[in-house]
Amino acid sequence: MDWNLLISQLVNSIQLGLLLFLLASGLTLIFGIMDFINLSHGSFYMMGAYFCGSIVAATGSFFTGIIVGLVGIFFLGALVEWLIARRLYKENHLDHVLVTFGLILVFDALVHIIWGPSGLSIPLPDFLNGQIQFGSLVFPVYRLVIISGGLAVAGILYLLISRTRLGMLIRAGASNRDMVESLGININRLFLFVFALGAAMAGFAGMLIAPITEATIGMGNDIIIIAFVVVIVGGIGSIKGAFYVALMIGFIDTMSRSYLDDFLELLVSTAAAETAAPAISAMLVYVLMAVVLAFKPTGLFPPTAGNR
Amino acid sequence: MINQAKYSLLVAALALAGTAHADSVKIGFVSTLTTPAGVIGADIQNSVDLALEHIDHKMANLDVELFMEDDGFKPDVGKQKTDKLVKQNDVDFVAGYIWSHVLLASMNSVLSANKFLISANAGPSQVAGKRCHENFFSTSWQNDQTPMALGEHLNKEGIRSLYVMAPNYAAGKDMVAGVESIFEGEIKGKDLTKWGADAQLDFSAELAKAKASGAQALFVFYPGKAGPAFLKQYQQAGLQSVLPLYSVFTVDAISLPRLQKAKLEGVLGSKNTQAWSPDLDNAANKRFVGDYLAKHGGYPSFYGAQAYDSIMLIKSAVESVNGDLSDKNAVRDALRLANYESVRGPYTYGNNGMPIQNFYLREVVEDDEGRWTTKVVETVFENHQDPYASDCKL
Amino acid sequence: MVKSSGTRSGKVYLGMLFLLSIAPFLFQWTNQPFLLDLLSRGLIIGIAALSLNLILGYGGMISLGHVAYLGIGAYCVGIPAYYDIYSGWIHLSLAVVTCALFALITGAVSLRTKGVYFIMITMAFSQMIYFIFLSLEEYGADDGLVIYARSEFPVWINMEGAFSLYYWIFGLLILTLFFIHRLVRSRFGRVIIGSKYNDLRMQSLGFNTYGYRLTCYVISAVICGLAGVLLGNFTSFISPEMMSWTRSGELIFMVIIGGTGSLFGPLFGALSFLFLEEALSLITIYWHLIFGGLLIALVLFGRGGIDAWLSKLDK
């Protein structure tokens, strides 16, 4: 048993899980409070990466890139909410799916026009490019940065949701929107804030991953499906659910990519195991969702007293 | 109202297709213009444009009409566009095809219409072997050859164990097969990662496995956008000193400028094999690379070099039949001679339309103007033929 | 919802069907073989859209995984062909049986959920099928499967040649239109439509809506599978790409553009969608921008799709 490998993979799982959480938390809030299915949430992930990349290229500072980028995505999210999402809250889910699908196309094309087809590289400051050693374990510094960033946001979100009045409104809205409205709260402003906050978190995730994988067109479109799975399995509107399930899926995905082919080799030929393993590990997430929905149709940690 | 709409569609289509000349050479080119892999398409477009410029848009006094199509990195779209080129534009030659799976899906459409198919990049084993065809020619190589050259080099260097990573599609598997067929040491592990428009770009799990395997070297094949992503992560994991990198089609003139910008010094000194290099010393290459550098400020990639060659190859055939493209047999014989100045130097064709050519070991270096590029270190294979030629019944 | 041929819009539909019936000859006459290709593909997708409309438009079941059946149907041609089995009857029956089985199993699970959960679970099942085919090394996986000859039937109804295949497609189209037309007017159809609007009420009237909806789902899947068989024959190349969830999204668009819950709507939707795709990509490689914009505008401002627009003729 190679403990070093196992620990590295565990760390990788947590990294992937936290990134998923950043995406899924915004999605679950938007879904839970506004009952709005936003397929283009992944586009905020992409725009975050591109915004950050351009700012870093212009200013030379990674941290400026993140801060200014976050502000930029926040406003972009607010703009999208105000222009488009707002008109659709009263409509049915199908309309949401269609409009946001169209938005994905628009964002992808805009990025192509503005930044061109090749990806955008985001160079890291030297001190983030190295490795750090714990005994016999070596980790790239930056991956640990991602983990800390993700945990920090998770922590701030937790404080926001559980300790502030705004958070209380959000929780109430996720549980019972009509009640909140009838209590005279300015629902428009609440929705605007939630949407923009969700967008900013998705953008942050994009900024974190881009120095590793580069900012590319359509980079959000496939991870968004996994984020949806996290939201559904975790329970719509539940931040806690998003957190636990995101980590769980990060774990399943990384571990299966790591060990599944060895495991399969015990059963089938090496060649078959080699091609089947990546496909099966990709599929596991969906199997999980189907199984959970069969037994707990509202997800694993639904917000209490749901209005759905 | 709908009748009207259909009628105008008819008229529009007629207008579009109505410009058919009999006195021009029509070449269809299937490339990738959208998706992040569009960078390769851009390089190819530049090279094809340069080629057309160099020949003044004429072949044997015929005007050249070039139709560039986008396969969107999808085999079914590539096939559709191929059908369009063959049926609607009625081209004489179909060239291009970056991706092996797109070529495999589209080749029938060209060959069953009795047109000539010139691959300017993709070289899957099927096309070189069992499904070879007399109207197929390549200005690139067969997928297995380049990694075979690398395997040969590894043996010479005394490397005894290897970890392998490649994407899970036709070319990826061919690359792996190529190295495995020649490499005499032990393959400690193999990872075929998810490919396609939503390819896997985070290699943390696989890199951890590679390191843990204790192999002496790492072999990878990651074309397109996966290349820079992989190389970054390789460097960030600090593997240069622990697991030296040998690659094919991963480090090239497209990825190098980006890597240079991101200051990934880890890639300098890494080795790869190829049938061409920008520093090859012949007149055609000097002209091609020189003009490309002057026009675009950077080096052309091998994709571009091969695309440039495809235009020149077609030109040589058209000129040898004096523009009379109706005599297919004569055109075919002319193509088979490869009687043109290729940027890689002179080569010949095997029975399956694949070039018999040299393969070089190249190293990533910095040139006199501070640009990162590749330089030939030595010749690994001389006049090498692909291993599938004997499967071809031609 | 279902037009009689007396109305003006009904006449438009019939006129269109007539044009479609003589299309190959029209294209022959104008020397546009590529357009016949486009139309053939358009009609196949149109049949798939019609099948989706059955559950989505009439039944309110929003499936984001319907193209899985197109893919399964196509592979039912491809895999036997890989083993040199070209008999058309085998292809057809295999497609019917596998699609029905898959629909029965996945539908039974999915239909226990509602709303967005249904959408997600149908998408999940289709992604599973997508990944399964992706892992089948033997049948090409990501590179796809090339088919060298079309499904074989007795000489007088074979599929070789663009003309013959076109009439096969046209034939299935007419059959599908007729079948759906009759189905929605029948008692079965009424239950399906009723349960879309108020499932609880239908149940209180004594209908086992779950059973009806599951049956409807299976029927829809089989029709889509048959379209898949034709698609496999038409493209001669099958890859798991055909089954990705974004293709299901596109199929939903076609139904919406055409007008949900209308008989001919989805056909219009499919043809317009594909025509728009072709035409826009000629103009610019950034056609996705215009396309996306149109889709957004359509949903925000255009209610009911082409069918509703045409209905204005009847006023």
C-alpha cells in the first residue's frame, strides 16, 4: 500500500471537491431561492478565469487579478440577473433551461471574439509555483493554495449564512420564498445579491483552477453538469448539502481515476480495463445521483420545511 | 408562407453554388477553426495562405480555389463538411484533417467519390494498413512512427522503465502502441485520459501515480490545449528532477510561446521526436520558416509545415498533368512521385501513400532572439517506413 | 392544437408535406445533391423531435436525455454491421427492443420524480449510456464506428442510394405524424395531456397516470430509436458524441421553436434549426453568438413558436 500516493490523492480529492463546492454553492442558492435553473453558471466560471487572466497580464499581479476579477464577475452576475434572469422567475423550468443554454452559446462566442480561440495562460508568482515538503510527501504549493482558498470561502459563506441578517433572509428564502416576500422584504434586491454572489463564487473557482489548466472557451460547460449533480444530490437550496456532496464527489472521481483501472484489471484484460476505467469513473457520479434520487428524492440534506 | 421560405432557400443555394469554373483547381481543406483547438487551425490557415502566396494562387495556370472548413473537433461534423466539399463544392482534392478520428469518419466520403485525399496531419494505422487506398496520400507521417523514434532514442539512452500518459482516442492509442513496440524496458504504468471537446485537463491524480511508480522517465502525448496544461502541472509538481519528460506532439511552436510567457523553464531541454523541425537546412524550409517568422512574429508548427507541403504536393501533381485533372491516373502517378520541394527535405512514398522519411530528435532551446523553439540534435531514423505498410494490399 | 386541413395553416402544412414528397426530384432537377442530404438529415431529426414532443409537449415530461435513443438506434445498425450482419429487419427489431427496454427501465425510475429532478435524472441516464458506449473499445468508442453498407431489405425497398433512403425517412415521417395524430386524439392521449396540466386530478378520476406516462415514454423512445436506425444509415458513421446531453438540449429547442403540443411544430422546429445552423455558419464562424441570441429572444418574446405564429393566419 503506497501511503504517499494515497495521501496525495486524498489531497487532490479535497481540491476537486472544494472547487465543485464553489460552483455548486452558488447554484444551489440560486436554485433554492429563486427556483431558477441556470445552465450558464459555468460561464461565470469561465469569465472569472478570463477576467483574472487579462488583469494579471495587464498589471503583472496575481492578487490584483483575483480581487478585481471578483468584483468584475460580481457585476457581470448582477447584470445578467437584471437583464435576463429576472424576467424568467415566474416562468417554467423549461424556459430557464432554454434561455441559459442560449446564454452559454453567447458567452462562448463572446470569449472567442474578444480573446481568440487559444486559451489564456495565467502565470503565477514564483513563490506559488514551487513545492512544499511534509516529511516524504511533496505537494505543489498552489494546490494547497486552492484548498485554503476554497475553505476560506466556505467559512465566510457559513458565517454569512448563519450569523448575519442577510444570511437569515437567504435561509428563509430557500425554505419558503413566498413567506419572505409577504413579510415585506425587498425581494428583488435579495435575488440580485444572491445571483451576483453565486456568480462571484463560480468566477473565483475559475480563477483558482485556471493557472493550472489555462482559461479556455467552454471550460465551464462540463463541470457545470457535475455541479448540478452536487446540487440535486445535496438537496436544492442546501449549502451544507452542497459542501458534503461536493467533497464526496471529488473523492469518488479522484479515487476512481486513480485506482479503478488497477481494480478492474483483477476482473478483465488490461486493455479493456484501461479504456473502461476512465469511462466508468466518469459514469459513477451519475449512478450515484440516480441511486440517491431513487431513495431520497429531495436529496441528502434538504433545507428544512421546504416549500417544494 | 412556408412554401415561400423553401423557394428562397432554393434560390439562395443555387446562387451560392452557381460559381463553378472548369478552369480552376478546387481544393477542400478540413481543419479545426473553433474550440480551443482552433489555434492549430489558425496556424494551418497561416501556412496555407503563405503557400498560396508563394505560388501566386496558381497551379499550372489554373486559379486555385481553396475552401477551408471547420470540423469543430467532432468526427460527425468533419464528415458533414467533407460531404459538403465533395458534393456541393465539387472539389478535386480534399486535404487537411488534424484529428485521426475525424479522418477515419470522413475518408469514405472522399474516396468513394473518386477524389484525392491528402492528409496533412492525421495518420491512423487503419489508413496506412488495412484501409489503404490508392487515392490517399499523406504529407505528414503515420501516428506510430514518431513515438517509435522516441522509443528508439530511449533505448539508446539506457532508460529501463517508463510511465506513459496519453489521451483516450485513436491517435493517443497509436502513440502509446508506437513507443511500446520499440521500447525495450518496462512500462510501469499507463494512463489514458478522457479526450474530446471536454477533455480532462487536471492531471493531478495521474501525475501522482506516475511519480509513485518509480519509473525512470515519463512519456506523454498531449496535443492541443492539453499540452500547456499538462506541462504546467508537471512543473508545478516538481517532477523535472525526478521524472524526466519525453514527449511527442506536445511541445511545439504553438505551445512554446505560451509556455515561455508562463515562464515554464522546466520544458527547456526536454526532448521530443518529429519528422520536421523549423531549423532543418533546406531551401524550401528556410523560405517557409523565414517568411512565416517575418509575417507572424513566431515560428510555424509542424501542423503548418505539413499543410504547406500539402499545397505544394498538389501543385506538383497539377503541373505535371498540365492542369488536365480529368486524367485521374496521371494525377495519381504524379502525386505518388512526391516530386516537389518539401520543407522536410526529399522523401518518397510507400505503397500505402505514407511518406518514407527521416525522424529527428529535437530539443527545446532558446534561439538567438530569445524565442523558445526546437532544434535538431540528431537523426534517429533514416528513411523510415511505417509498420503497417505490409498490411496494405496495394 | 390539432388542425383540420380546412384551416389556412392546415393548408400550409399539407403544402409542405407535398413539397417534401417530391423534394428528391426537385433537387435532382436543380442539381443540388447536397441539399437532399441536408433535408434527409433534417427529417430524421424532425422525427426525433416529434417523438420528444409526444412526451414533452403533450405530456409535460421534460427529458434532457432523449438523444440516447437516437444513439441506441444508430448503434443497433452499427454493431451488427461490425459483425457483417446487414439485415434491415434485424436492425429494426433490435432497435425497437433495446429502446423499449431501456425506456422501460429508466422511465420506471425517472417517472417517480417530478420537475427539475426528472430533467436531471433523464440527463443522468443518457450520460450513462454515453459513457458506456465511450468505453466500448471494440466498437470504436470515442473514434466512432464506420458503417460500410446500408441496412439490407428485399430489393424493392432497399436503402441504397440517396433517393431510396430519403423515401424511407419520408415514409417513417408520415407514419409518425399519423400515429401521433391518432394517439393524442384517443383516450390515451387525453389522459396524457390531462396529466400534464393536473396530474392529481387525473389520478382522482381513477387513471393510473404513472402507467400511462410510462407507456407514452416507451412509445416515444421507440419512435426515436427508429429515427436512430435511419440516422445510422444516413451518416454511415456513429459516435457516442451523438448522445451527449447538449444534443438533447438542441432537440428540446427544436420542439420549442416549432411549438410544443402541436402536431407539425417540431418538424418545423427541426428544419428551421438545422437550416439556421447551416446558413449562419456560412456567414461567420461566430454563428453561435447569433444563434444563442436568437434562442434567448425567442423564449423571452416569442410564445408558442412557429406554430403559434402560423395560427395567426387562421384569425
